[in-house]
Amino acid sequence: MVRRDGREVPCSKVLVAHRAPSGEVEFFSVIAHDMTERRSLEEQIRQAQKMEAVGRLAGGVAHDFNNLLTAISGYSDFLLRRLGPQHPLRKDAEEIQRAAARAASLTRQLLAFSRRQVLEPKVIDLNLVVTDMEKMLRRLIGEHIELATSLDPALGRVRADRGQIEQVLLNLAVNARDAMPGGGRVTIETRNVDLDAAYARDHVGIEPGAYVLLCVSDTGVGMDDETRLHIFEPFFTTKAGGSGTGLGLSTVYGIVRQSGGSIEVASEPGRGAAFKVYLPRVEGTAAPLAAPKPAGPDLAAGTGTVLVVEDEEIVRSLARRILETAGYRVLEAADPHTALEICDRFAGPIDLLLTDIVMPKMSGRVLAERVAERRPEVRTLFMSAYAEAAVAREAGGEDLAWIEKPFTVDMLTRKVQEVLALAKQR
Ligand SMILES: Nc1ncnc2c1ncn2[C@@H]1O[C@H](COP(=O)(O)OP(=O)(O)OP(=O)(O)O)[C@@H](O)[C@H]1O
Ligand SMILES: [Mg+2]
């Protein structure tokens, strides 16, 4: 149906017949209800469901890839240690390692999208994050593009992972740059907003409440509706020749959603784009910047027995190889039940349980409790790429040690040594 302003809109129509007292039809009238809003809501719900499904898929793929990548980078690490600096095969092993590192970074982005990466949320001041990054962003976008900021001095705090918010800003700024090959302006704005029930009704996935808005807008080429519908999907890109992987906005989407926020985009072809990130406002004072961790001590030869529990054979054998090389005695179990049997039967002491968190039948966390009932002296080190690790840690307090997959030979060796050294101090 065409409205008076000439715009065609989707409508629901009701035809009403008006009759004279005699019963004869005098005229018909049509009541048309503009369905634009409704459609857009349905569209949003469909979109949210699709993102949910794609997210699950991406998370599964990332999980399996992480195990494989742990093995690829671990074994190429071993190769490199054996091949001297002049060895003709050294370059090949280095290439394998480089490719594994690149794949690990893609996998991390997929995990971010599927909202399963490990976050370390703290109360932060977004204004500080923006000002701290300003110089770097300016360099990144180049001199042909102006960077303007408009930061609300009374801005509320949010609870988020600072590193991840930096990732969000970085991705949005790079996209803005790419949308303005001929120059233009990027504006980063922050302010407090209160979203009411009416707003929440029209926007899927957002609750009414107090938010902090972070808006990154540009004066670039913009995008049409069709593109706008797909931009958050992993691997969707309009950049030619492999110059984009299409994971930038997927990462942004995952981070924002995992932080309890939501993201919206407004754009028209030729009229720039504005990305609005809403993060829930929280009380509290912003945490100070964490000091960088000092480098670990030199590695001494390991002593003791480690029980490795991991359902992926390839990761299990790698862990065994790493730990044996470091001097530990290793016991292996492919599942929690076997691990408990070993605990019951093995005559000597077990110093450390190194276990995956996500396993079929019994989680690593439950396994750790069962092991502790049998052998209270055993320390536990969890390995996972998933947010479950963080959840498990929260449930068990700071005490819980874990290592992120994919890990390198050095990372695992150090971590095991650290956990065992802590145990000795007690
Ligand atoms: N500011 C913007 N203006 C216009 N189009 C944009 C903007 N930001 C994103 N897009 C569109 O969304 C697509 C997806 O963006 P996304 O950041 O996910 O991937 P990419 O930039 O193409 O690649 P990657 O970020 O992985 O290098 C882009 O290819 C582009 O078509
Ligand atoms: Mg991008």
C-alpha cells in the first residue's frame, strides 16, 4: 500500500462494508495497518536466532581447531628446539609455527564471536580507554582521516574486559578507515543513556535500563540494507581479494553481547555509518591499569608426577611429551573415569592433575573434586579455551589455576612449575 508521502509500506488490511438501514451496501472502507515496525521486529528476531545458531557452530569449530592447533604449534616447537639456527629445515618449521599462530588468532576471533572466550571483566571508565588509545588510532587510520572525540565527562562506569573493549574500538575504527578511502572523519562519542521499555520493545536483545553508549561514526561510503543485515556474520566481507576476513564485526558483536551489551548500526549508502555500542552502566570505581606481568623465572628441571586427563588424544600426547621432556613422570587418562581409577590404583604420590574442563560425561571441575576426595594433596591445573574456565575459576575462587588452549611448550612447562611451586609454599 502507498502512503500519502508516496512511500510504499507493508500493511495488514481489513475490508469493512458499510450498509444502509435497508441492508444494502453503501460503500466499503479499508482499514490498513502499517506493518513496518512489526516486520522489523520479526526481522530482528530472525536475525538474532540466526546469529545464535551460527555462533554455536563457530564455537564448536573453534573448540576442535584449538585442540589441533595446540598440537601443531606444540610439535613444531619441539622441532625448532632440535633444529639448530643453521639447519636447512629450520625455515620450514618456522613457517608451520607462523601458520599455526595465524590460525590460532582466527580461532580466537571465532571464539569471541561465539561468546565463549575467557573474559576478565573489571569496572572500567570507557573515556580512559578511548583517550589511551587515541594516539594509536590516529596513527592507524592515517592522516587523510580526521579523528574527533566527544566524551561525556560525567560518564558512568561499565563492567567489561578492557583488552576486549580496545579490540572493539580498533575493529570499528579500522572499518571506518576502510570506508573512507578518500578521507573523511571518524567520531568517537561516549555518553550516558537510559533506555526505556518502549525502546526495549522495538529492539531485540536489550533490556530497559541505564547504559553507557559508545558510538563510532564515520563519513564514509555507508552501506545498503542488504549489507547491513549481514555485517555481523562471521566471514561476511565486501572487501575484495582477501583483504578482509569478515571477522572484525563478528568479534565486536561477540564481545559486546558477552559483556551484557548490545550493538546497533545505522547507515545509508553514501551517508556514512554509525555503530552504537550499549553497555550496562554499573556502580563502582574503575580499577587501575594492571601492571604488566614480570617474565617468569628460568625453568628448572621438573620433579613429580602429573596425571593428564584429556579426551583429545592429540592434545594428551602433546602434554605428555612436553611434561616428560621437562622431567615429570606422566600418567595419562582419556576420560575422568579412567583418571579416578588411576588415582585409586597408582601406588606413588600424584602431585598435579592437569585436566581439560569440557569433557563428555564428567566435567573437569567435578573430576577435580572427586580426585581431591581421594588424594587431598593433589593440585589441579585446568586447560581450556572456553569461558567455562573463567566460570570454574569464579566458583572456586582465585585459587584455581588454568591454562588457555592453544598453549605452547613453554607456557605449559612454566604453568605446571608455577602451580607446583605454589603448592610447596603452603
Ligand atoms: N564503517 C563502515 N562503513 C561501511 N561498511 C562497513 C563499515 N564497517 C563494516 N562495513 C561492512 O561490513 C563488512 C564486514 O565488516 P568486518 O569488520 O566484519 O569485516 P571486514 O572489515 O570486511 O574484514 P576484517 O575486519 O576481518 O578484516 C565490511 O566488509 C563492510 O562491507
Ligand atoms: Mg573489519
